Amino acid sequence: MSEYVIRLEAMSEPSLLKFHVNQPLSKENHTYTNIDEAKASPLAQQLFYLPFIKSVQILPEALILERFSIVEWDDVKDEVAQQVVEYLNAGGAILSETESNSMKAITLYAEVTPNPAVMKFVANKRLVDQMYEFKSMEEAAQTGLAEVLFEKSFVSQVFLDENYVSVSKNESAEWDEITMDLREFIRDYITNGGIVVSDTATPVQAVTAPENTSELDDTSQEIITILEQYVKPAVAMDGGNILFQSYNPDSKVVSVILQGACSGCPSSTYTLKNGIEQMLKNMLGDKVEEVFAMNG
């Protein structure tokens, strides 16, 4: 067996760091938030001996580690990567035999969204750690679950975030005809160890998308904070996402991008004007006159 090699990847959340591994680690995702939970994973237990490790996620092709704020990843990431490589190359166990051989029961339920073309399928476990959106078979190629979903003729878009998958359909089928079969298809795919999102997939921008938010004006930063704290959780419940695009201080217009179930939703204009726009006006006063949305 070839030696393990690790490649590091920064994530949108600065407390998280992804350790890509060149060999499979697990058939499914495993998340541990303390050393007691990690009894089923000797590797995770070893990592929790580091005082700054807050959580450990073992994915089929990577580790995602979350740190406490007592350190910065730049100060410790190389040492952690070296420790993981040495542990794996010495034959250290990743999962206990019981954990690696067990097939965890996956439950999945379908949830309607305000967009009649979109159905949200919610799992009882975390599926992804970042948001992903695929609008075509070409975009979904070699990415895991989205690719197999696009093999179904009625699927037009796929959006994944945390513990759910939002599927958009075209007019060739009705939800009452396909929802049950589609739910079982997704559940079986995940239960049988199918890769939800591969390393080749590119995550969408987070709501704090601009890479250098510190260079934005104060109002833009306030808008991003409001979207993150108040708006994003609400649209996520409907299977969608919202991104800050820009703020024009002269026209006082805020531009945002709607994704997932929010994109193309007939009720999005009402939500935008009577929800998001009104909230920004109330919280920022005369700094905002209008919110303009584009479909992602």
C-alpha cells in the first residue's frame, strides 16, 4: 500500500481546515465533537489529545478539523498534518472495527419549499460542510450525489447544504409522482456509502463571499453581518441561500444573489421586498433604499 499524503485546503469558515488524503478513510461521514464521542475512531481520539481541536470530521476522502480560538491554523497546521501522516503510515486505525463495519440507519424526509419546482430532502446526519450548487449535468460530472441525480430526466438543479439536498425539477414530472421514489433513491445512495460530494466539486461562495471583507465599506460589512445572522438561516430552512453581491452608496441599492430553492422562486420578489429589504431599511436607516436580487 502506498504511503499516505495530505494536502491542506482552507475553508470559508476560518476555524475549519480540510486535510485531503490520497487514500480512502471511510465509506461515509463521521463527526465527533469530543474525545468520548470519538471512542469509535482511534484516529479522532488521537487528534483530541491536541488541546486546540474542537471537532473532527472523517470524510471518505478527507479530514475536516475545527480549532478553538486559542490558536491559528497557520501556527499549527503543518505539525498536525505531519502527525496525521505519521499515524496513518504507521498503520493506525481510522475507525474501530465495529464502527467501520456498521451501516448506520439513515432517515430522509421530503419537505416542500416556497418554490413549487423545488423539493428539499432532509437527512438525520450532516451531509456536507459547505454549500454546493449544480445547474447542469456538466457541472455535476464526477461530483458524487449530484451526478447520479442528474441522470434522472426531470432533475434540473441540485443544491446541497449541511444536512439537506434541494432538488429542482423541470416540467416533465410532478412531485406527487416522483417524491417518494426520489427520497428512497437518495437515502439508499447515502446509506450504501455513496460519496455525497467529491473533492472535484467546487463549493459556492459563503454569504460573506467577498474575499477581503475588511476592504469593503462599513455599510457593506453591516449588510453582510445582517444577511449572515438574520436572513441566511431563514432561507436555508426553505432550501436556499443568499449571497451579498454589492452595495452602491450613491443609489443606496443592495444587490444579492439567490441560490437553491430561492433561485427562480415565484414568491422570492415578495420575500425580498417585504422581508429582506424592509429589514435592512429598519436596521440601517436611510443607508438602504432598495434591494435587487439576481438568480444564481
